[in-house]
Amino acid sequence: MFSFCGLEGQRVKLVPLENEHAKPLFACSRDPEIWRGYPTKINSLEDMNNFIYKALEGRERKEQYPFAVFDKENNEFVGTTRFLRISEEHNNLNIGSTWYTSKVWRTRVNTETKYLMLKYGFETLKTDRIEIVTSTENIRSQRAIERLGATKEGVLRKKYYNVDYVIYSIIGSDWEEVRNRLEQYLRVDQ
């Protein structure tokens, strides 16, 4: 049975998402560029509370496991991510609903976050496949996913929120190469 917990690296700490994270996450989400290409928008504290409420409902149903991302270098919350579309039956899951404050773009935050999640997925949960999905409009996110070493599989037309999505995957046999790549990035980023 899959079980989830917080994860921690050198720079980031992935804290299980709770209602108390609404204010710090809302504060770090004010740059409108964050929401360009993201399928939903957070324009108010109420929107953030709803975003968290839905994530926590998904956790209760064991469909997802959301995190608030804490940047230990800057001593603040900088965004969210989650395991989602969790399928024990098919031994796979997705990583998604990821967004960060623009001040940590092009830093090790996303690389380390994805490394921790992928490592947990493949080495602890022993999944066969992890998918990462982003909208076709979110070119920045597509480049970040490709940098991880994920394989682009195709486009899902009008999948969620009437938006087209690009689907990427990493399968178990890819993991060693992807892990080595990410560990190299993290050594260089130090």
C-alpha cells in the first residue's frame, strides 16, 4: 500500500499541505507570470483557500498527496506540488499542480523537488511509471520537464478545464539515467 510523508533535501522541504499554508502561499503567488499557462488562477486568498481545500479533499480520497514547498535557503514557502492521480492498482502516479514564486525560477528548487519526488516514487513506492503533465501553453514548464529527462508522449486534447495538455513520463527502466542526470544538476547547482 502506498504511503506518503514529507520529503527534505538540501534546499527544499516538502511539507504536507495544510490550511495554515494559505496565507504564505498566497503571499508568494502574486506575480501574474506564475499563472501564465497554468490551467487555473489564484487571484485572492479565497481562491488559495479553495485550491488547498480541493487538494486536501483529494488527499482524503487517497487520490493525491499535496505539498507546500519550503525554501530553506530563503526561509519561506515558495509554492506547491503534489503526487496526484495515484493508482496503486496500476502502480503509477503523476507529479503535478506545481507552481513556484518567480523568485525561485531557474534555481535548484524545482530540480531538487522533482528529484525528491521521483526518488520517493521509484525507490520507496516502487512505482512502474510517473507522469508529469502540463498545458501546451506552458512552454517554461515543458522545458523544465524535458530538462528532468522525461519522455514526451503526446498531447491530450481538451483534457482538463477545456485545455490541451502535453504528457511526459518516466518509467522504472528510465529512473537510473534520470536520477544520475538530476544528481549531476544538483552537484553543479551547489
